[in-house]
Amino acid sequence: MTDAAQPRRSRTAGRPRSATPAREAASPPPARPTPEPASFAPVGRIPVIEVSPVIEDGRWPAKGTEGEAFPVRATVFREGHDAAAATAHLIDPDGREHSWTRMVDIAPGLDRLEGWLVPDRPGDWSFRVEAWGDPYATWRHEAEIKIRAGIDIDLVLEEGARLLERAGRAIRHGDSLTPTGHREAAQILDDVAAALRDPARHPSERLALGTEGTVAEVLRCHPLREHLSSSATYPLIVDRERALFSAWYEMFPRSEGAQYDEDTGTWRSGTLRTAAERLPAIAGMGFDTVYLTPIHPIGTTNRKGRNNSLVAEDGDPGSPYGIGSADGGHDAIHPELGDESDFAHFVDQAREHGLEVALDLALQASPDHPWVTEHPEWFTTRADGTIAYAENPPKKYQDIYPLNFDNDPEGIYQAVKAVVECWIERGVTAFRVDNPHTKPMDFWHRLLAEIRASNPEVLFLSEAFTRPARMRTLGAVGFHQSYTYFTWRHTKEELGDYFTEVARETDSHLRPSFWPTTHDILTPYMQQGGRTAFAIRAVLAATGSPTWGIYSGYELAEHIARPGAEEQIDNEKYEYKPRDWAQAESLGIAALLASLNGIRRAHPALQRLRDLTVHPTSDDATLAFSKRVRAEHSPTGREDTVIIVVSLDPYATREGVVHLDLEALGVRVPADYDGHSSVIEVVDELDGQHYSWGAVPFVRLSPARVAHILHVRGTR
């Protein structure tokens, strides 16, 4: 493994199971704990309202990641004209204050403040906002007005001197923000207090001393606080870095090494050991998670044939999502793929190449699954006595029985938990969960919480292409990552709006995973745009989200669809599909994928989600956005800013100008800047070319060169 320790052994036995663990027939299911009401703080002397990130008034924790800065926002105000200020405070899993930051005004006139905090390890964290009256800011504002107007000059300066002396005493004695011992800071304030009283100095000079940068900086770090008020303390669950930053590679292990015998007209399946031979190439492209579609025995009843036909021919392997046969269920391995020792070999080889192993968790059963005979109550029986198969009209899945969670929910829960624990014991550290939105939300809330308690390193990816509220809530109740609508966002406006949404609006609920295609999805854009479309979407996915993934065959730009469908012809779900990987080198996609993953590893900005800015462009098929990590939030201690400019047109050359938001890039320019002179030096990480850019640079992109990925190296 890479950034995580070896998975801890779960509390269950290591032997595989194909049925529910034994239970006393008469034992009632354990009582569900009654949720505690949310904690509310009374309104303080300085009101603190509209705190974020908060989900359902703190009912569920917001998402955080070790090393990733996250914004805390609140509306803070007070009566009258006196100034108010606030700090955001981060509380570690041991209940100790970890850090605090002074919040800044992000919406002048609306009293909206923001501060960024950085948790440094996984666990159950929390945060709160503390607000107070800011007497120094109040005095400074009044003093600047009155002294310019010649009103109460000596009185105003004396009040300032007393204020600074009081602040100095607070620093010496320590308060909730300032430990004792900062004598130098306190002495600065005492010296300035004396200067404010010095009649030999001109009033404007005395005022300047009282409001200069040194004094302001001391009081920024050691604020004098009056009428201290606090928000409630809100939960934040922090996961390991791989929950946020990862690159997934999906494969059907039976296709790797599969062979067709021309003489007999039969196929021989690939195995877990032949699939392991592909791992060095996957790691060589920079991927860190290898995701296996289901590897369990496949039923024969109503088995689907090639291209989802209702009749399977002899030798058709069936869909791996039709799980279960006489050979076992969800905890068993298909005999043609191997056994537990072969899976252990695959896991060991993956770890040797820096890869974690993810497994599909598809909670459904073929008609031949042991669950069907052992627990028929777990399924839906129709009026004619038959068990209902899965449907999503007009789609029908005759080879699959969905679980009915209203029938013996406790039995189903214990069986599923046992399956998950079984695979964790075998070395799986991530699960891609098939269609979680078709299972009850309370089921996931309980399961994910219990697995987190025993194995916090294990991650769950939600494959839920469904309504927004369902997707957000799945993330809120515990899923670490989520498939997204990125797959269907193609225009400049769609992509810009969606990138902003996942980075700034839903970031506390879900972590987005961007996939250009899956084994189920091949959009018209990908069908029609050929290799160039695959290159464009790879750049967008790899840079737009910290987590992205591809389905095996992407390197070959497989783009031929089954007529009338948004999925590939000769779909790998229903047949063996060995590939000629040597062609990937000639197409250049594999080299691009490796380059993208290398750039991501080199740039902390691309490893984070939240600080993303979309920049306007003059061309309707050119998208520009940037990602930035400030020095104080960067693992390297240095600021990192990356600008991405991508053509969305796979057919023609596009050109135009980008209107850069220089402030979002961390560039400070004079008020009279003309917009055209060079202010930043950038280097393109795709080809090493250097450019000097102003605020409105010109770009030209083509099918041969679809993007710039520019590292801001410095400012002029």
C-alpha cells in the first residue's frame, strides 16, 4: 500500500461465507440508537449565524481530508457601528484546540466572513466560530475620521493609547488565543501607546504610528476581544488523503489473458494471476487504485448473452453482476479466476507497484445465488409466486434479483457486513458500490459507520447517477467518493458551472470522482470525437477533480457504440475482451494518461478540491480554470497555482483570449495596470514551453494540442 497502513484485521473469522451468520431465531433485532438532537448555542452578545460547512444542523459531519484546507464561513455582526470580528477554531479528535485563524470579510456589506483550517490526520474533528467586539478596529475607524476633522484629537489619541496598553497586558497574561510569553509583541504596543501620548509629534504622525502595519499585525495575531460569543461546535470527519486524491483504473480481470481457441471455437478465461501481469503497466501510467468488477461466481439461469441479448450461447461468460451460483456468492471467487491464494497474489503484486485494490460491491443476486434458496424472504415475491427480477423500465435485468430491504433488514445487513469484512481481510481497501441509491439510506449510514469504526482506512465510492439530493445525502451519510454528472457535462458553461458546484457548493457533502467513460456509459461526445475526445476528457477529468478514473480500454480510445445505446458495442460485461495493448502506445493516449498523473503528483493544487476558479474566455469552446494552494496550506510550504486551458472541440482549431482573474491567482498588480503587460511567468507541464502572460493572454488549441496545463512559476 502507499499512503495507508496495512488494513486492520476485522473482528470476523477469515474464512469465506456464503450465507448469513447464524442467529437465534427468536432474538429480536437490536434496537437502533435514537439520534441525539442537534446542539444549539444561544445567541451571543455578538451573533454568529449561517455557519458552514454544516450538514443538517450538525446531524452529519462535514467532509474533511488530512492536509486539505477547508473554508469555515459565518455571518457575524453586532448592533450599532462598532466593529465585530471572528476566528475559526479547529478541534482535534482528542478534544484539544488544534489551530485557529482570523476570519476575513468575503462579502463587503453582508457581514460574511471566512477562514481556512487544515486538519492534519484522520479522525473525528470539530470546529466552531468565535466572534467578538473588536475595540481596536472601532477606535481606528473613528480616529481616522476625527483626527482628519480636527475633533477631540488628544482625547482620541489617549483612548487609543489606553486601548493598546490593555491589549499589551492581555498578551502578557495570556487569553484564549494567546499563550503567555509574547513580550516582544506586548512591548511594541506599549511603545506605540507612549508615542500616541507624545505632544512633540504631530497628530497625524501619532495616528499613523497607531495604525501602521506592525501594530495591525500584532493585533491580528493577538486580538483584543470583547463580548466573546461562540457558535455551536460542529462535527467534521477527516479521512486519509487517498479519499480525496486518487486515480482509479477499472478492469475486468477475466479479460486479461483470455484466449480464444479457433479450433474448438471456445474461450478460456483469464485469471487473477494473468490479470496481475497488467499491474505494472497500470502503475506505469500513474494510477494508484486498481478497481475490479465483481469476481464472484456467475449464475446460469437467465444468463445474458453478448450485447445484453436474452439468450446466452454456449461459452458466453455472463455478466459478472449476475452474482451467485452453486460455487458460492458474494464472498466467493469465480473458479475460472482462481482461488483465495490467487487473489492474495494479485493483492501482493498490486501493493508492490503502489496500487490499492478496490472491489465492486453489487448488492443483488442471480437466481442461482445461495441466498435465494437459504433466504427467499430477502427478495420480492410477485402475485404469481415468482421472484421479481431487477427492472429500470424499459431496461430489464432478468439475470438479477434485487434485495428487498423491507424483508428481514437485520438479516440482510449482517450478511452484507460479513461480505465486506471478508474482503477487507483479503486486502481490499476500497469498494466501488453499484447503485447505492437503490438501497435504503439508513442501511448505508449504519454500515459505513461501523466499517469506519473497525477499519477507518477503507474507502467507499458511490456509483449513483441519480437525483442531486440522493447523491449529496449518500455522501453525507458516509460515502467517501461519488461518481458525478461530469460524464455528461460537455459545453463550456456546463463544465464551468459544474466544476464550481463540486468545488464550492457540495464539497462538504461529497468528494467528486470524474470518469470520462465507464463500462456502462459511452456518451455521444465520446462516440463521435474519436481519439481527440478521449484526450480532451482525460485532461478535464484529471485536472478538474482530485479523484478521477478510467475504464480499461480508454488507452485504445474504444468509441464504437451499440446502435441506439450509450454504451460500447461488444460490451465487456457480457463477453471476454482481451486487448492489444501495444496499440495504446501508437495512439498516444497511454502516454498522455501517464503525463497527467505525473503532473497531478507534482502539484498540490491538483490534489485539492476547493480552491478552483473559472476564468472567462472569448471562445465558446475553450474552457479555462485554475487551482491554487496557498503556501500556508501547502505540504511543500510553497504556493502552487496551476492554470488549465482546454479546447472542447475535438474537430477544429480554436483560438481566443482568456480573461484571467489575477487576484484568484494570487497576483497583486497596480490599480493602473493596463491588462496586457506581462505579470506572470508560466511553464506548460505538458511540453515544457515557457510563456510570459498578462491578464488577457491569447491561446490557440487544436486537435493535435488540446490543452495547456500551466504552472505559475513567478510574477513580474
